[in-house]
Amino acid sequence: MNVWMMSKIKFIHAIYLEEINFGKIEKGKMKKINRDRKSEIKEQKGEIRKIMGENKEKNKTIIPLSGKTVFVTGAAGFIGANLVLRLLPQGEDITVIGLDNMNDYYDVKLKEWRLEQIHKAAMSNPKAWKFIRGDIADKEMVDDIFKTYHPEIVVNLAAQAGVRYSITNPDAYMQSNLIGFYHILEACRHSYDNEKTGVEHLVYASSSSVYGVNEKVPFSTEDKVDNPVSLYAATKKSNELMAHAYAKLYNIPSTGLRFFTVYGPAGRPDMAYFGFTDKLRSGEDIQIYNFGNCKRDFTFVDDIVEGVMRVMQGAPVKKTGADGLPLPPYAVYNIGGGHPENLLDFVQILSEELILAEVLPADYDFEAHKKLVPMQPGDVPVTYADTAELEKDFGYHPTTDLRTGLRAFAGWYKEFYGT
């Protein structure tokens, strides 16, 4: 195992980094990994049930994953692929249906690589995994997936991401983030037709971008978020409103997750840490916005996936109001590290870890390639998640510190790009 691996890097990236080609994994070793993982999962399920059982006022319906069909959109994406990898070892009786349009917003080879890891991980139980190449903006395809596979849990992670890209290509955000999400909601709605059990829980990705230029920190889900500063943020706030309306009208248990600056191995190249690495490796300058006076609540992808897994298993309870209509079984949580880091400190740690992983030479002059520039349109100076509600309801505790996470990324980058 390479020197940059550390004990705090969890199961998914232990596999990514230790056996990057997957074909080298011996069957016996893979079985042992799966046994260990299943034991860990069993303990976590018990912890989740204990947390929920201790407070009856949480109003959560516990949903064991055993025997369920889980539909994950954006399955070749950064968070989606890691979630699927986490779901597959849950047991032989779980089925994961993945959908992704494999668009070229960033290098498709990364998405293909993630899918390869999933296919390899599913080799011991091929029936547990089904990948469909398609778009949630295709209503006929979404409806067909629901009619064919009857998912009980839906995790909608498909979306056009990126704040700056929404300025230059707004149509993509309308198609995926609004029309696509509408198709998911409609399919969930009609899953109850003919008195079927239907979807037990819809979990969907929102974003910390909804907080805009909110000056109150940390950001709380109780804060007003009616003034987005980017189209991307506006679409994510719209998702929350749409989900609330469908929860109210059609009794669909829905939970939105406002993700805060997710990073890690095999992440998105448009994110700062990845883009900085590409530029530094090429000898180019990197631009640090707002003259370095930015703070971000960086959250390692394994911590994000842990939170999503916990939330999936606790749906808002269905109740009827005085008007005879459902009280919306609806919730929104922040999911982040809960500890904002200064961007200058972040890039300093990143440069150190890139040198340690031999992505950059030991004598690399980092200061000569660092340029401080003004804030860009659509950006915000600070993101900081108040995760108290997620901690209270699900026992969520992010455990990966910034250096450990960036060390994992640097090591993966070295292996993947061969620098």
C-alpha cells in the first residue's frame, strides 16, 4: 500500500487506492473485504435505529435496505458512483439501478472509470447492479425504469452542476435540474397508482449554493434562502419547493440534502482542488478568488456518502392534517464538514500533498504560481454548514480532516494520470 494511504480513508477509497485496477483483486481478498464491510454496515444500521428510537419526536420511518431496489440517478457522477459502491456490499438481496447520461461537461473518461469500479465491485453479485445510459430529462425513459424495476428508494443525484457554467449554458440547467427533477417527482407520484406501495423515500441533492450571500454563519436550514446569486442555486431551491409540493399533494416522503463543497479521489475536474492540481502540474498559474478571503466547508466524499446512507434509511413519517390532506413528509438537511477552511490554507495543504505524492517536484515554487484575484460572479465568500439537525436525527459526524482527504486525492491523481 502506498505511503499516502492513511487509516482514516474509508472502505471505498481503500479499494480505489490499494487496487486501482481492480482486476488484481484476488477473489478471497474481495470476499474478506465484503465480509468486513457487511459487519461494519450491520453496526451502522444498529446505530441508526438506536438514534431514531431514542427520540420518538424525530418522526422518521426506518427503512431497512435489505430486499430493496434503490434507483440512483447520476450514478456515474462523483457522489453517485461512491454511493453505489457503498450500496453494493449491503447484501445479496439489494438491487441498485443506476442512470447517467454520461455527458461531456467534464472528461467522460472519469465517469467511465467510476463505472468500471462499480462493475468490478458487482462481479460477485451481478444481479445487484444494473446500469442504464439515459437522461432524467427523458420522461419516457424515467417512467419505463419505474414501471420495470419498481424502486422503493430513489436517490436523485443527477443534475447539471457548477455555478459558473450556469452563466454560459443555462439551458442545461433547465433541462436536467428542473425538467428532469419534475420527471422524477411525477414517476414517484405514479408509483402509488392502483394502491401500490410505491416509493418509500425520495432523497435528492440540493446545494449550499441556495444560501447565496447569506452573512449569517453557520448556514442553517432555518435561514431564509429566497435570494439566489446564480441560476444553479435557483434551480436547487426550486427542487426543494417542488419536492415540498409533491410531498404535500401526493404524500411522497422526501428529503433534500444541501451538499457543501464535496472533494476526494476521482472527483469533478471543475472543482477548485482538481483544477488547481491540473494547472500546477502543467506549470500554469492558479487564481484564488476574492484575494484569498474565501472560506469553504470542504467535505470529504466518504463523509457525504455516509450521511446519504443514513438519511436513506430514515424517511419523514406520513401524517394527515386537519384539512384531510397529507402533512408533507418532507425534510431538508445541511450535509457538510461543519468546519470552514480558508482557501489559502487549503491550497497550501494541497500543494504539500501533491509534492508528497510526487505529482509535483519537491522543489516546486508554489508561490510563483499563486495569483490572488477578485470574486467571480455567482460565487460566495463563505460556506459553513450547521449540521446539528443531521447529527441529532441521524448521528452524522464527518470524520475526515482536510489533509487526510487531500492526501487521498493526491495519491489517486498520481495513479490515475501517471504523473
